[in-house]
Amino acid sequence: MDTAVTRQPIVTNEYVHNFVGLDRHPMGPDYRLRLPYRIEIEMPSGVLGRMLPRFVRKLLPAAVLARVERILLRRMLGVLIIGDQEIGFRATPHQPFYCLLKGFARSERPQWELVHLPSGVAMRETDDRAPSRVAVWGTTHVISAEVFVDVHVQPGETQAWTRRYEFLAGPRLAQD
């Protein structure tokens, strides 16, 4: 068995998909994803353009491709209602959506909380590390708030962090 120790640092990131749906209720107007900071959407440069076939990307000038990306992003996120500190839904999404968030910070409060308003059932994540990035992905039956942690480990060192999940039920959650 090879027991050689690497002499190179480990530089990567870690996140959890958190595909969450509560009590099998489809995503839609009865849900709120609450965050502890003002929500701003970051344009994921080049990500949406990769959804287009390669021959189309080669034919389109960069400015046109950027415009197409903005249109696709608006269409993809059109089902969402982006509030000051929460994301809601106009309707049940019928295709996946994805966005990167700006403005996130380390918080003593949960990094996110998903609430099903009629039932008061909720799930939340609290982390002991500042996020390096936050993304939100979802589709018809789930949403995933993805809190990224940067990993920078020198040879012989370790890095640890904790994610804590809470599952809650009660009518007071719908008003909090």
C-alpha cells in the first residue's frame, strides 16, 4: 500500500445539494426560502450560454450571446419572486431554475430556512463558517440552497466545519 503523503495543498470547495421538499408538497406559492441577508442575483457568466448547442455559440457574437444568456436567466427565474430576504414562487416551476446569490455573509442566524406556509413545517441550515458562495437550484418538487465553503489545507493540516440542520413544525413559523 502506498503511504506517500502529498506535498501539495488542497484547494477546493465543498457544498451540499440539500434537495428539500417538505411533506411532498410541490414547490410553489406556499413556500418561502428565507435568507439572513439582502438577496441579489449574480449573473453566472457563460453558464447559460453553455446550454446552447456549440455551433450556435460559435455563430453568435459575444454581445448577442450575453443578451441571450440574460433572456434565458429571466425566463428561468421568472417563476421566482425575489424579495428583500426571501424567495417565493409565482407558481410551481415546470423546469429547473438556478441562480447564484451575492451579498451573503457569515451569520449567527441560519444560512437559509425553507418554510411551507400552510403547515408551518420548516427546515434550516446553520453553519459555523462564512460561505464563499451561495447558489439556489430547484425544480417542481424540490429546492436546494447550496452554501459553499472554501477548503484550503496545507500538507499535514486539517480544516473542519459544521453544518447543523433543524426540522421545525408549528404555525408560528409562517409569520416569522
